[in-house]
Amino acid sequence: MAESSAFGGIVRGRVIGISTGMAIGFPAFGAVILGPLGDKFGVQTPVAVGAVVGLIAWAWIARRLSRQTAILERPPGLD
């Protein structure tokens, strides 16, 4: 896990616990949302909308991470 090496020993367990909780909780939360929408509109429409929203979120996060990586990997003293 990348997050286990990115944080110090004091908060490492908390970070792994939060990421595990999100990995378990988000699919259940999505099922609660997509279930009633699937009953009303059919399964394909809510899943397609969810896929588009997921792709947009992925692109936004990937762009932010690339900017943060460039900032964090600058040599010291270049502020």
C-alpha cells in the first residue's frame, strides 16, 4: 500500500484504517444510491451516469496529483 509508506508510524494505522473503511463503505453507499435509481430508471442509466462521474473524478484527481508531484519533487530551495 502506498499510503503505508507515505506517513510516519504514529498515523500509519489511522491512514490504513480510513482507506480500508472507504474501500468497504463506498461500494455499499453506492449500492444504496444506485438501487432506487435502478428501480426507477432501469439499471443501465444510473450505472452509465456513475461511470461518467467516476471518470470525471478520476481525471480531476489525476491532474491534481501530477501537479502535487511536480511541487513535491522540486529540489530544495526553489520556492
